[in-house]
Amino acid sequence: MTDMFPVLRVLGILVMIFSLSLGVPLAVSLWTRDGVWHVYPMAMVATLAVGAWLWWRLRLFRQELQPRHGVMLVSLVWLLLPLSAAVPLMLAGHHIGRPMSFTHAYFEAVSGLTTTGSTVLAGLDTLPVSINVWRTFLQWMGGMGILILAVAVLPLLGVGGSQLFKAEAAGPLKDSKLTPRMTGTAKGLWGVYAMFSVACGAAFWAGGMQPLDALMHMFATVSLGGLSSYDASFGQFQSPLLEAICIFFMLVASCNFALYFVALRKGHWGGFWGDPELRATLFSLIAGGLLVSLLLWAKGVYEPLAALRHGMFNTVSLATTTGFATVDYLAWPVFAPVFMLLLSGVATSAGSTGGGIKMVRMLILLKQARREMNRLVHPRAVQPVRLGDAVVDNRVIFSVLAFMLVYGGTVFGLSMVMLLTDLDPVTAFSVVLASVNCAGPGLGLVGPASNYAVLTDFQIWVCTLGMLLGRLEILSFMALLTPAFWRR
């Protein structure tokens, strides 16, 4: 049990840091006078007290974190921080006459922090402004990963951060360092994230959004989260210009932020455009959007320009796991929404703010499949798997194969659990896939014109588990369940 003490000590520090984030909705509430300002100091004090108690009781356990500690801490953070994030939602609900159950509040908090974008709330247009700011701000914090930010801070407090970064970073190639010190890497990634955030917010404002709308939809766009402050989602604005701006920043955020960091640091972009994963990501998103647009035009759903507008925006939005919508695309030919949901599993890069399998894994799988087919013809040939000019180590390939097996098993298993609750097959499969991919809207009962409030509490908990597994990339969490993990 003492092996957990260093982890819990760092957890206490992170909880204290997280409590400060409640100052953002507090400031908005005081500024807009939305009547719920008092819930944030209560939540902040409670969260700060819990974090301070953990840290003070275990302050003497200061040893360097090991890899297994990183896995434990990441899992605990994503399980426990939503508890704190849910408190304002529950308190504010009671004060405005729209109480939220713990199940719904925790789901909403997990959806925000995992950048999924699913919601159980209706009447978003009439919610206190600060509550909508809090929901969207959770996405922005979760977008790059709370722990990567913490890696830049924790060394100042006597805690090494490299194991946290490796546990939190997405994708199979996460062991490569961008700077000699992991602190510099975390600061660099957050610097790029902040730069794009400012640019996105300014573009939305210049494009016609009100300042707070620009702020909230910037949070949801750069993080690829997709929670909106309106029931009509991005369709509220009915603006081709704003939709084009949003498409651009969703494409930007779907690519590996490490590539931006390296390109800006070195002052040239040759390696950026030469990255095979980036090219595959942008190609799949743009080509997928054009395919859906062509289908909508060919089927007579829209005129050519309207087909391009709605097809590109909604395809890029769902495929990048953002989840904004401008129309109810479930009314489109059935191929389109199914294709868009399936694309959400693969069409973002490792190191981006998106969810799903990640494009680099699909590239490795395709190249490995081609190598195996070539071996049938030339069994003695030496044919390494390459990504660009780099040879992919067999250990990485085995890791990808293991991930895909666990990913498929997770989607299948949770879908079967949903079917046991008498949910229809389309809704059951789509809510699980949307949750594990952190994509937001699904099909059937949980399409873009509806929300997850139609599900029972048990079904919502299944979706919550799916979101957490997807954000932790499944294997990190599954490792906690193995006996070998707990042996010294």
C-alpha cells in the first residue's frame, strides 16, 4: 500500500492545481451576473481542501515516479477530477430549478475533460452563462491533457514528470523526446496549444461571434471537444464564414502538435509536410468530406454549394471527434452518418487533441498487412515496416496489434452490455463507438438532434466507462487490472 503514497501525494498537488480552474467560471459569473457565482467558491474550497489534505498527509513521500506510478496517477486523475468538476453543475442545478443527478453531472464532467462532447443537458441556451463556460473550459483543459500541463509544473515541486508524459501522451510512438527535458516538451506543446487557441478565438470573434460565444466555441474547437452553449450546436450561427473558420481549426487540431512545435522551434516546415501521418490525416478528412458532399448532391439532398458546405463541415466535425453539427445528418442517406462515425475512429493523429485509434496505428496496421502478404510470395525477403524514412520497431507493431485487439474487444463488449438493456442495435453500437472514440453524437436515439438524456442511468454509466477507456487509450487502464502490475 505504501507504494501508492507517492502517487497520492502528486494527486493531491494536481487536485489543488485543478481547483484554481474554477476561478474562470467564477469570474464570468460575477461579470455577467448570472446568479450562480456562489457555487464556485464552495466547489473551489472543497476541492482545494481535499487536495491539500492528501498532499500534507503524504508530503514526505517524495521519490521519483516510476512507469507504473505514471499509469496509476493518470488513471486516478481521469477518474477523480470529474468528481470535482461535477460539483458546480450539481450545485448550480439546484439554484436554478434544474437539478442534476450525480450520474448526469459526473457524465457531463467526464465528457468535458475527455473532450468527448456528449451531453445530457437540454435548454443550453437558457443555462447560466458561467455553467456553459465551465462545461466548455473543461474540454480545453482536457484537450492537451491535464497531466502534460502538470509535467511543466511538478518539477518545480520536486516531482519528476517524464513518466507522467509517457503515460498521458497519445499514440504508439510517444517515447521520442522533443527536447532534452520533458518539462520543456510540455511547455512547448502547451505554448502551441495556447497560440492556436488565441488565433481561433480571435477568428471567431472577427467572424461575427459575440466575445463569450467566441471563447466557448474556441474551447470546444481547439480541443476537438464539440460541446456548445446552444441546443442547435454550431447550426445556431448559420454562418458559412464561421463554419469555414471552424473547419480550418478542426483540421489544425487533428494533427500532431509535436510537429508544430518542432517546425516552429527549427524555423522551417519541411519535415512537417513530409510527415506521413499528417498527410494521411488531412487526406482522409478532406477526401471524406468531399465524398459525403458528392453523395448529398448526387442524391438531391442539397444544391452543390449547400452540399459542399454541410457535407464538409459535419464530416470534418464528426471525423475529428469534435461533434459539432449544423444540421440533423441522420436525415441524410444512411451511408453518410455511418461513414462519418466510422471515420471518427481513425482520422486524427497521435499527439493531437482527438480521440479514436489514431491514424498512425492504421498506417502501421496497413503496412504490416502488406508485409505479411508479400511474405506469402517472398518468404525469405527482409521487408521492414517503414513510416516515412523511419523503420518501425517490431515492439511498436506488437503494441499496435494488442491495442487493436483490446479496442475491438472493448467496443464489442460494451455494445453487448448495452444490448442487454434492450437498447436498439443502432443506438447501442453507436453510443459505445462514439464514447470510446470520444466523438460525441451517435446514431439512432443519440443523434445530433437529441442527446444522451434519453438513456437510463445504467446506460449512461456504460458510456462514461467508454469515454474514460477511450481517453486512457484502453491499455493504460487495462494494465491496472493485471496481477503483474501490482507485483513489486
